[in-house]
Amino acid sequence: MKITNVTCQLIPPRWSLVRIETDEGIVGYGEPTLEGHARTAITCVRENAPLLIGQDPCRIEHLWQSLYRGSFYRGGPILCSALSGIEQALWDILGKFHGVPVYQLLGGACRDRIRMYRGVGGSTPEAAAAAALAVKEQGFDCLKTGAADAGVRLVDTPRVVDDAVERIAAMREAVGRDFDIAIDCHGRFSPAMALRFCDAVVDLAPMFVEEPILPENIDALARLTRKARVPIATGERLFTKWSFREVLEKCDLAVVQPDLSHAGGISECKKIAALAESWYAALAPHCPLGPVALAASLQVDACCPNFLVQEHTADALGRGYLKQPLVIENGHIALPTGPGLGIELDEEAIAAMPEHDWLTPQLRHADGSVADW
């Protein structure tokens, strides 16, 4: 079997697809989405397409090594997102070739179903409590909420932390203590503000506090994790096993969150999960993306013993994109049974979709200066 064609498409609201065709008629799909830079990532896929044409798509590890190591510059969000989408599509082809889900080729399932969490907001404690209770009534046993909806100064007022804590405390009271609440800081806190926040939510027993600071300075994160008294998670802005090795070695992480459309794809995230397992850290893949990225994540979730919970958006379940959208029942998705990534795209509907021009929203402080997103 040989690769004969590689094509890409931008699809709304902010996703991108790569389609890899073979001379045996098997087609694989991947999602090289890079939020705010989708056209750049697709260009990178197209630049690498000549290295794929004529190659055996079943040699996934070899092709990954060729695309990653064969050029002078390595890593980063653009190359790794393009590579991730390509690699997902190759696994989709291999699974379809053998007639089994990808996780069967990665050692088989470690669980019977895959735990999901729902993102929950609320501008007031009352609204947040109602939203959290609604999610619990839908059958979920965990949710994630944000800690800072606007920019935070390097040293900010107590009210910045107080407002977030009041909302999360209302959620905790509404759902009880047999329910998990994760908190996403989006890297918007400085180390000083992050420590203040982590101290303030100790009694609320969060499942984890995600990205309390940006991952650019691993030593700063290491100092924070040694002081924080809550489980810390990070990883959505890290790429490949090499970045995760450093953060696991230096930081007391409870959870790693590689993104299967950014960190290197299915194989790479399986390796990252194994690294985390050796440090007694859990796996919670980042995925605010589309149905192909979510389907790839589910394959890894199924076969990693240290899997904790899977992120998703409602759109990612695939209504309007998949012939059979994914279904969540009682906060879980059943193990995929279809070959490859286990999904079938509605190619006619997708072909008719307009391209998008989604850009990452910009945050500003009150004085007009740039705030960390």
C-alpha cells in the first residue's frame, strides 16, 4: 500500500482536516488544527506532503521520525500540529487496513468506557452553581471551570482571586464532594498570583488546577508545584516527549495534558502517557477541538492505564460532521468499535462547508496593555 495524495481543508468553526489517500482506496483523516493559525499549520502539512507520497502509510513510526528529525528545525506548535494531524490519519489508515480500532493496535483497552468532563461557566456564584448542578443531573461526575476570564496583572487585587473562589465554592456546594471539579487558569496567573489562588482553593478540593502559570519557564513551575497544596496539571502547550520529560522530572505534576493535535499525535501521546505513568501522574488529554481530534484522543484514552478524564466540546461530538455522532451517556463515551479512529466523516457535508478565518481573541488590561491569554 502506498500514499497517493494528501489534501487539507479548513472547516468551521476553527478546525482543519488532512485527508490521506492510498492506492488501495483506504482513506485516513487527521486534525492538524492549530487555533488561530490554522492556515499556517495546513501550509506545513502541504510542505511535507512530497515526503509522504509513494510511502507505505503503515510505517507510522518511520514516517514520524522522518518528518520530525529529517529537517533542521524541530518541534514547536506549527510543525508538531501538522505532524500530529498527519500521524492521526496514518493510524486511521492502519486501523482500517486491519479492520480494528487503533487502540487494539496499541495494546488493547484498559477500560470499558471513557470518562468525560463538561466545561462549565457562570458569571455569578448563583449561575455557576446552577450550571454545575445541571451537568451533574446530566450524568457527569466531573466538570471544569475557569479561574480568570480576563487578564490578570502580575500582582493583582484580592478580588481577582475572591471572585473565582466564590464561584467555585458555590459549585462545590451544589454538586457535593462526590463530584470532581477541575479549574483551568489558562496560564494567566504569575507565580505569585497562582500560589495565592492555589492556597485559596485548597478546601474546595479541586481534581486539579490546570496551567496555573505559563509553561515557558519550567523552573518557575517547579517552584510553584513544590509549594502548592492542590494537584497541578499542565501540558496543552507542550510538544513531544522531550518537553514532557523535562516538566515531569522537575515538577510535582499530578496530571499531564498533551493535545493529540499539537503534541505529536497518537503514538507520541501514548509515549507521553507512559512517561507520566512512571512518575505516577495521570493523563487527561487536552481537546477543545473537532471530532477527528476527539476520536484520536479516545483511542489513546482507551489503552492508557493512567487515563483520568477526557476534555471535549459539544461540537466535537460531530453532529453535522460525522455520519454517526459520538454519544455521551452518564458522563462516559463507550469504547469505539469501528476501524481506525472509529468515526465516519460526512464527506459531502464537509466538502460544502466554507473555510473559516478564526483568530485567537486578544486580552487587554484596564490600561490597554497586553494580557496573557
